[in-house]
Amino acid sequence: MNTDILIVGSGVAGLYCALNLPKEKNIMIVTKKEADKSDSYLAQGGICVLPDEEDYHAFYEDTMRAGHYENNPDSVDIMIRSSQDVIKELVSFGVRFEKNGEEYLYTREGAHSRPRILFHEDETGKEITSHLLDAVRSHKNITLLENVTMVDLICDGNSCRGIIGHDAADNYISIHADYTVLATGGIGGLFKHSTNYRHLTGDALALALKYNIRLEHIDYIQIHPTTLYTNKGGRAFLISESVRGEGAILLNSKGERFVDELLPRDVVANAIFKEMEKEGTEHVWLSLAPIPPEEIKAHFPHIYRHCMEEGYDVTRENIPVVPSQHYFMGGIAVNQYSRTSMEHLYAVGETACNGVHGRNRLASNSMLESLVFAKRAARHIVSGYERIKESGEPVIDTSRYMGYEEQYKELVLNAIEKEKKSHE
């Protein structure tokens, strides 16, 4: 297959990048499972925005403090100053944020000094991602291929020219492109307890290691303090930080409060682990008693329904919660235009590390960061085409890579066999 621009991943970063590329370019999006099986769909709390200029310094400081001041200051500045334009574009795609009349409602989460988070009930990720996906499907120049797993890159020296994919019918396909954007999400599938989908296994990181593409801070892994405790296994169900932002409190087995719930996530998670160790328990308790029942049902309907299905009425009783792996702050190192160390290759979203989050991500900055830098990647790709046109530099003919499928197939099968043996 041949396309102008290839995007691997169908979360908000990949979709928004595609929507910001020229309509005269052929764009292909491949995704490992169904298009709506991305972690972007699962985001509950909301998306940060700069509500007014007076909040800039506080927003900046909150982000830096949560990241232990290991953030890239320029990237943080870009994200915050781009936030209002991103929100306007999302609204133009049909995204519905909660309002009181004509004014937006803002909620607050841990480590935020004031409310600055826009939301749609407790399914903000689904609201944003579904509208972006609808927009992508309406564009005739964008092709969406589901159930295609990226297994290798097509490279010409230090220049990426597409990928090798493996589809559900057990076929290996080569997809050639002028530019490739990696938007494959996080690494939660590598963990026993995670809020992520199980198929998110760091595929892009593995290929970055293979081709010496620069990585950064791959040990910066965020644990979310509150997921519903269960013995069922599978993906952990997130209890949004907004719940604590609206007043919910954490209790030990004696019903005692043991931490300030609005501290940064890593601090709260560590406090929970210590309390569990001290008491010899497998979870702590979250009480929503400070939140009026009608507000719980209106603001957190999805959480309310899910807990009811698990046998807990959050309007009447405490629920058991435990920390779980949630987000990856490290990844493929990129600059402020989402360029990797390999030519013609970009990385956006949770796959990438542009330094916004530092050591620990501030709540609800993930969606905003993904969208801001996905758009910057798209704009830089457009400028790349303009530079090629002005210089007369030919786009590399990728037809000479055809016929390499058997070589890649053997490579992948060997890797699969090795993985099977390690599991055994």
C-alpha cells in the first residue's frame, strides 16, 4: 500500500493529527484493534484549559510542581497557551462540555490550585474521541484500517518510509508513506494491574529500541491512586480524580482519613501503598459522602452505574480502591514539533515524550498535551512538503521496498516464538 502520510493509532492524538493535515493529501490511519478501543475513550475526568490569562502562572506552576520540576518549560508554555484554540476546535467538531447557561463549568482535580478542567459527565474521553472519529470517517482523503498491528518500520538509513503491518487474517502488509506518525498509546498491557487496554504494549518503543530512535524517561510511569478493587482481573476501572476534586475522601480500614486527597497522584498513591502495608490490606476505602447524591448521579453517572453493577451504591457506602498503573510520561523523545530522532518520523500522544509532564503528570493534562502536539506535528509535516517543493528534492521512491514481506515475516515469527517461550 502507498499513502502520503501514515498514522499508527486511533486515539485523540492520531485522529486530531489527521484532521489537521491537508485534504489534498492521502492519509491512512492503522490501529491495532477496533478504532474506538483506545485509552482516549476511557478518560473520565476532563481536559485542562487556561480559563483566563490571570490563571497562566498558576496553571504553569501546578504542572511544573506535579512533574517535580523535571518538565520542559517551553513545552509546558506551548501546551497552556494553545489550550483555548484546541477547545474551540473541539467544540466545532461537536464536543459538548458541561455549561451553566452560556458559561463553561470547570471542575478541579488533585494538585490543581483552582478549577480549570472542562468535562462531559464522567466520560469526557469518549465525548471527544467519538466526535473526532466521526470527523475522520467523513473525510474522503482519510482511510482507516482496523485490526492492523505494526510489527516493523520501513527505513532508508535514518529515514522512515512506512511500516510493516500484520492484519487479523494473518497477512503481512507493507504500507509506504512520505511521513509516518506514531500514536500507539501507552504501556499498560505490560502490567498486571492497569487502567489501560491490554493491547497497549509499547510497540512503538520496541521499534525505537531496534532502530536506535532516541527514548527519554522510560522509567517515568504513573500509578493512579484510585481504581475500583476487584478480584475479577482484566482492565482496572478508574475512579476519576474529579471525584476527589469534588470532595470524596480516602479512609483506612478504621474509617480514618490518612492523606490530603488533592496532593499530586504519586504522593497520594504512595500514601495508599503505605497505609495498605501498615494495615496488611489489599485496598483502602473511598467515601463519596461529602458529595450530594444528586451531584454524583449528574456529574459521575458512568462511575455510579459501574459501581452499582459491582454491588456498591456510592451514594450510601464506601467503595474499595487500589492504585493501578495508569499513564506513561516517558516515551519516544520528540522536539516541540513532535519530530523524533529519525527523519520523516513523528510521535504524538502517550507514545511520545516532549517533556510536558516531567516525572509525574498533572491530572487532565494528557488529553490537552496530546491534541496540542498532534496539531504541531501536522503543521510541521505540511512545512516539510513545502520545503521539498521549494528545493526540488524528490520524495524517495519506496517501491524498491516491495517484496521484503517474507524477510519481515520471519523476523516477526521468530520474535513471537521467543515471546511464547518466555511466557512458558
